Amino acid sequence: MLIALRQGRISKWFSSYGQEAVSVATAMAMHEDEWICTMHRNLGVFTSRSVPLKKLFAQFQGKYTGFTKGRDRSFHFGSIEHRIFGMISHLGPQLGVADGLALGRKLRGEKKCVLVYTGDGGASEGDFHEALNVAAVWNLPVLIVVENNQWGLSTPSKEQFVFDSFTVKGPAYGMEAHSVDGNDFEAVYTRSKSLTESIRENPRPILLECVTFRVRGHEEASGTKYYPEGLIETWKEKDPVDLFRSSILKNKWMSEDAIKLLEESCHKDVLVALNEAFDEPDPMFDLDQERLDVYAPHANNAIAPSENNQKSMRLIDAIHDALGMAMDRHENLVLMGQDIAEYGGVFKATDGFLATYGHDRVRNTPLCESAIVGAAVGLSVEGFKSMVEMQFSDFVTEAMTQICNQAAKLHYRWGQNVDMVIRMPTGAGVAAGPFHSQSTEAWFTRIPGLKVVYPSNAYDAKGLLLQAFEDPNPVLFFEHKAMYRSQEENVPESYYTVPFGQAAVRQAGEHFTLVTYGLGVRWAEAWQKENPSIQAEIIDVRCLLPLDEETIFHSVRKTGRCLVLQEDTFRGSFGSDVAQRIQQECFAQLDAPVSVVSSADLPIPFSAILEKGFLANSKLNSEVNTLVNY
């Protein structure tokens, strides 16, 4: 691989030179149907799992026949067939995924183990601490292997942490921890086999430190000039391949000639596969195909209510009702979130569910949003559906990597869908201040692979939430806190769904088009009631991603004027994006510039007086007058 890199035949290489024993020995301690979550230097996992070398090398070269069709590099992929879940560049997130994979096996009552790797440098990530804590609290059957190779790129261990061994970490989280010479294949295999067998019989997490050394650089471009003189030579004397070869001869398991014959056979197999992979086709950019692979296929059909019976429901009641129906319909659905079990959630969306569905399916979580979203990803890989409740949408910042870099990109990268709904209590109007009131939807509408939904009423809340659980893709479901108990209407008591990507025309009008969503719909309706002489065509987009642009464009072409109303601030917002699309597609039919009415570009203030001045509806009337009189 180093020769191929120097010849420019592969673009990047993370060498496992000096660490081979860790990957091979720990992988061999696992059953073939048990998941392994890999990192940069775990080539030995792929060879131990008999991943076809030709396909593996095609992946390294960015070929269409690689695991990611040329969309990701090196070991950034997974294989359902081989039960391997690959890394992303952020190092820590696979630990939370391992929790979810282990939870799935535990919920089924299977005596199985999950193996996940991290490095000594990667163990400084917050994901490491969150995932270990969740694994311990939930007694998950996972073996956490820390490949302690002494360096995080160029940073030595003494600048990463202040302890002599990772074994001190285990008891801190309530789990046992062991350390082994990572260059001694037999020692690593024996210890790993013993631990995995124990985990299967008594489900719990165990931490295993493998002390080893990275002979090459973090990746080849970074080199090794930062190593002290003589360090590489010292560790080469402990090379795990050489040590194992000597052990074979010493124990007379094979002769020298037999070993050489085996080595020659391996070299030939590798070279043949590498050259065959070079001849594989390069990917061709087809925009339609690329877009098609971003999301897992879903019919997105409407399911009509089976009965005509209706019941008056507030927004929170409709959400509660939908969650209960989803739990009944999908026996593999697991709810997770802070305080959602006995307490029923801070807004009581899951009130009473614990008694009905039990602790396995209604799970209180520690305060670790990243690990829990990661666990939801792992659960999906194991065939479960999941719902994660963010206590407030503001707290989602703690899970951005798992949502935007893991869940959103997984199907596009290697065809693995993420069947997850994240509920997001959001918005201002309740004097909750700058950390409990933000409009966070625009953070996600720009991320391909996510779906973003934002109902404005109880009927849509129930139907859209049930649709979210039908959809096999990651859905962020926004619920405005100020409307939980202030908005009420008749809602069908039976099961029904509202398809994604279909806007609703709340009111027909001729003077201008008003595009909005969430609380903005209530603002628009209140304004219209007070100003009956000006007729607005009010469009509730309901689903922000995918967006029903055609309904918007049709209305704007009819009225010639458009105002986009949003609670969010203007810069980089969803509303400004919609306005740009209208200007681009409807410019010839516009009689005035598209107006975007947003809240002030400020952090949301706590005082109700200040918050009132901050919010967009305070200037809606003047902006409408400017638009219609342009």
C-alpha cells in the first residue's frame, strides 16, 4: 500500500504497521455475526472478517465498486454483510453507535457482544466519556478496546492525559478494565476471548487497553519526524508480526519453509487483488443517482383515518397520542430521552408510557445527547426504530456530529439507513431566555440526508409525527413550546399520516403570498383577522426538508408579491433561503421584492418585554404595508 501511495495509485493511507496484533486478535475473539466498530488502523479486522481484498482495494482507490461508490475514503465505510461499522473522521462517535448495537442485541435477549475501538488520542473526545457512561448505566454487552499507541498524531500521551494506564478509567465509570501487551498476539487473543465470552454470559461493558506503538505516521503525509531519536527502532524490536513469526518457529507449529511459502502466497494474493482493483471502473457523476442515494427509499403515502371519530386535542395531546400509536404499531420502536420515563418528559409528551411499554422501550438517559443519538444510529443498524427527545432543541448542539456527520450521511456513504426521529421542543414566546428559546431548524435544513418537519397545529402534529415513524430516514421533528397547550382543535382519534413535502394553503388570497411555518402560522392568522381588507394567501410549509416549492411558486405567480415570515433570525435562515428560491424561480411574475420578516439578529432575551420586541410578529404589519404598497 505504501508503494501504491507513492505511485499515486491511492490517495491516502493509514498504516497499521506495529499494531497488527490488536486488530487481528480482538476480531478473532468475536463471533462472525457480532458487530465490530473500526478505526483508522484496523486493517486486521477486515482481513480477519474475510472482506474481499479486491473490493477493499477498490474502496481505497475511490472506485465505483468500493463500499462507498467512491464517496468516502480508506476505512470510512461499513459492511452489513461482514458486521463492520466504519468510522467517520471525528474519532469518537462510533462509541455511541456501539452502545446502540449492543442495546439492540440485549433487547432481543441475544447473548452477543459488540467490539468498538478507540485510540488513546480519541479517548480524549467527549464521546468516549458519554458512551462509556451510557454503556455502564445500561449494562450493555460491549468490549471497548483502547489502542494505546502512545501518540495522537504528533501529540505524545503525556500531553493527552495524566495517568499511566487506561485501566483507571474503567472503575470511574463502574466497569472493569484490563491492560495487555498489544504487540503480543497470543496475550491479546487470550484476554479478548475470555472477556467476550464473559460479556455474552453476563452482559456488561468492559474496557481493554492494548499497549502498542504506531511505527508509521498518523497517515503517511504527516511523517514521524516528531518521534524522539531511536524510539521507532526500540519498538521495531517488539514488532507483533515478527514476534508471532518467531513464536510459530519456536513452538514448531510451522517450518521456516512453510512460513515463507505462506508469505509468498499472501503477497501474491494482495498484489493480484490490488492490480485487479486498479482496473475497476471509476465512478461517474450522475446528479440524479447521487441524489437518489442520499435517502433510503420511502413511499411517503398518506394513510387516511380509519374512522370519522374526532377528539379535541391540544398540540401536546396530539403528540402524546401519536407516540402511543407509533409504539403500538412498531413493536421495535424505542423511546429515549432525559426524564421521559417516570417523569413523562418535561412537557409530559411521554406521560404514562413507562407503565404501558416498560423500561426497555421507554428509557431515561444520562445527560449525554451525543451518545444517545449515536445509540439511536446503532439501534437502526440492528433493525430498531428510535425516538430521541431533546429536552429543548437548544441542547441539540451537543449531538451535532452524530446528526449531521453520522446519521445524515450514512445512507449516501454505504447504504445504511438511520430509522430515527428526534423530537425538538423549540421556539420563543415563553420568556425562557437565550438557551431554551432558539429557533434551531435552519441548522439542519442545509444538511442533505435529514428531513425537517415543523407542524403548526394539532392535526398536522399527529399525522406528521406518525409519518416520521413510517419513514426509514432521520427526521428532526420540531414542536413549538408556546403552542403545546395554547393551540387546540379536533383531531381524528384513529391512525393517519400526513405526507412529507406537501405544504398546506391555510387561506386563499389575492393581494400577496405569505409563506410561513410553526408559530408563524398563528401570527399570520391573527394578523389577517385584524386586517380583513388585505387578503393574504397563507401557506404553511409544514415540512421544511423536503420543501414543497411548487405550491409556493404557484401562489407567488398568482399574487405577484410574497412575504416570508419566520420566528428565526435572518442571517443564514430557512426563510432567507426560501426567499432566494422565489426570487430565482418567480422573478418575472414579481411586482415587488420578496420580503423576509424575521426576529431581530440578537440572542433571544429573557425578559418578556424584551422578547416581545425581539420577535418577528412585532413588525409584521408594517412589513406587509410596505410590500402591498410597493
